[in-house]
Amino acid sequence: MLQFIRIHFLLILLCIPSVYAQEITEFNEEELSYNEFLGYVKKYHPLVRQANLEVTNAQAALMAARGGFDPKIEVDYDKKRFNDTEYYSLLNSSFKIPTWYGIEIKAGFNDTNGQYYNPMDRTPDSGLTSLGISVPLGQGLFINQRMADVREGKLQLQLSDAQRKLRAIEVLYSASEAYFDWKQTYTEAELYKSYLGFASTRFEGVKQLIELGDSPAIDSVEAGITVRNRQLNLANANLKLVKARLKLANYLWIQDVPVELGEKVRPEQNLLQTLPETLRTNEMTVDVNQLDTHPKIQSLETKLDILEVNRQLKANMLLPKANVGYNYISEPERFDSFRAEDYKFNVNFSFPVFLRKERGNLKLAKLKIQDAEYDLSQQRLELQNKILAQQTEIESLRSQKGIIDALVNDYTTMLNSEEKLFSFGESSIFLINSRENNLVNARLSQISIENQYFSSNAQLFRILANPD
């Protein structure tokens, strides 16, 4: 039996690395789509997970604020004995229950023994029980610091969710930029690789024509220059691709393990069609009413609510401090027989004559609210204009994409025609290289405009700040 357990344990250990390796090599596929990439970033990236801690911190702060209403047990015991004489033995214990509206319920037990103590503390031999209530009639009845802390804690929970979204969207935007950079450098490297192949094939053909006497020797020099230029372009593009791939790897995590892309993995080829749907920027319309759900607006509105709670607390300080307490007292064995004449009663009252401190604090609280309202109005306008400007940019880039696509088609037609003329002996390597250079530059412009289009959609996604 022991041998069987050992074998079973070894099999488990052998299976763990294979599962782990499968997770680590999950990206070693032919294509990493943009939607899949964003999914990994949202789920595993440390900064996104760190942003989620905003909500956890707010929940902990709310729990701490609610602790102000927890029932409390207090025990105070003093005893003095010297030279076989018990000077005093004093026991004061209580159980307090704070309530929402500043009212406090208190039950207590006091017991006093000894020869030397304050007569005011004297109790019957069995001790003295009490049950009472304390009510603030001025400050603290409708709002106090404990109530304000709980209200602010609840509002802080809403604020933390908005801040979580704003922090997460920044990570997703940076990750998107890294993905688009990777796609651009990958496409440029593939472009130079294909045109290096064309130039090399042309170079070999020119050398054969020279050997047959159908082309001047200088054509081989010009064709060779083109090949070497393409080699330099490809080497530079490959260097950019490696750097872009490493930059992208900063955002690729599985669980707590960073993942590096394999060299054979390519970016999504159909990104132009899928990007607006992935980022949800294809159906976005500017509506001021819809901005109420924007995390930035929610954050500012929640801060306004927190400032309003503070204003109410400051306004409450204008009231006098007037606390009234009543406690029914009785011996423990006679507590069930009510005697109205056995009680303790206290009244505390204080009121500053000029209230300059309280009025000044209230005015400062109102000014903070006014300042936050101005900021909220400005942020609404800026968000609306940013969305409009970004949508205009996306439409412009979409139009530019159509123009550059037509231009690439025209340059391709010109190059094909020039190659046909060369095959008939009516053109030259110089003209073919010139046409090809124009086509390569047009393709590079096409790739650049596509990347701008991707980045513009990501920027709109960033402005809208909806990472979930």
C-alpha cells in the first residue's frame, strides 16, 4: 500500500510540469489575436490586478468605519490592600451599544468594597446595576463623525470602482499600443522579406541576361544595389520587430508567470475588421446623458457626494452640544421591580458664543463643493469634445485608408506593366526599381495609416474608459 502511494505521488509530480509547460507555451501558436491578447492582459497583468485592489481597500475602510457602531464592553477594576487592610475595591463595568442617530444605550454594573473610598461611589453589598440611554439633542443627533465615516466609506467604495476602471484602462491602452507596434513592425518585416525575394530573383535573371548578351553589365550593378538595400531594410525591420516583441512581452502573463512570444507567432491578420468590435468603438455615439456612466464623471460626482457629507457635518457643528442621559439603577436582585425614584440623570451643554471656527469651516466646505462642481462641468465638456474629435479622426483615417489602398493598387499596376515592358526589352532595371521603390513607399504609408487607425480606436477606447 505504501509503495502504491509513492508511485501515485510521483505520477502527480510528473504531470504538474507538463501542465505548467502547456500554460507557458500557450502563445506558441500561429496567430495571437488582439481580442485574445486583451483577455490575457485583463485577467493576468499585475497592474490590472493591482487596480482591483482599489475596491478591496475601500471595502476594508468601510468595515473599519462600521466598527464605530460595534457594541463595546468596558471593565475598570481597582483594588488597594496594605498592612492587612483593604483600602478599596472598585469595579466599574459597562456594555454600550451605539446606534445610528447618535443615541447610545448602556448597561452597567458597579461594586464597591473597602474602608477608604469616595462615599459617592458607595454601592449595596450585592452591587449596583444600571440601564440607561444617552441622547444628543444638538450636535451629533442627525449626523456625527461615526455616521459621516460610514457614509464616506460607502461612497469611497463607489469611487474606488471608478478609479479601478481608470487605472485598468491605462494598462489596456498601453498594451494595445504595444500590440499595434508589434503588428506594424511584423508587417514591415514581411514586406521587406518579400521584396528582398523579388530583388534577388531579378538580380539572378539580370545576370543570366548579361551572360546571354541581352542586357548591359551595368544592370547587374544596379540590381545588386537594390538587393543590398533590401537586405539592410530587412535587417533594420527585424531589429525593430524583436524590440516590439519584447515590449509586447511586458503585458503577457499567465497566472503569475510572464510569457515571451515565440518567433513564429504572428499578429492578427484581420484586425481592421475585428478591432472596432473588440474595443466597442463602432457603435459609440456622443450623448451627454450617457456620460453619467463614465468612470471619470462617476468619480467626480462621488467626490462631490463625499464633500456634501463633510458639509453636513460642518453645518451640524453650528448647533450647541446638548447631551441628556438617563440611567435606571437598582440592586441586582431587585432589578425586575421598577422604582422610578432610583435613577441617575445628567445634562451637558456647551455653545461657543461667536461660532467663528464653525462658520469658517462650513464656508470652506461649501467652497470645496463649488470648486468640485466647476471641475465636473469642465470635465463633461472636455469628454464630449474629446470623443467627437476622436471619432472625427477615426473617420478621417478610414478615408485615408481608402485613398492609400487605391494608390497601392495603382503602383502595383505600374510595376507589373513595367516588368512586362522589360520582358519585351522596352524598359530597364532603373525604371523597374523606381516603380518598385514607389510601391514599397506606398505600402509603408499604408501600414503606417493602418497603425494610426488602430491607435485612434484605442485612444477612443481609452477616453470612453470602459475596460470591463
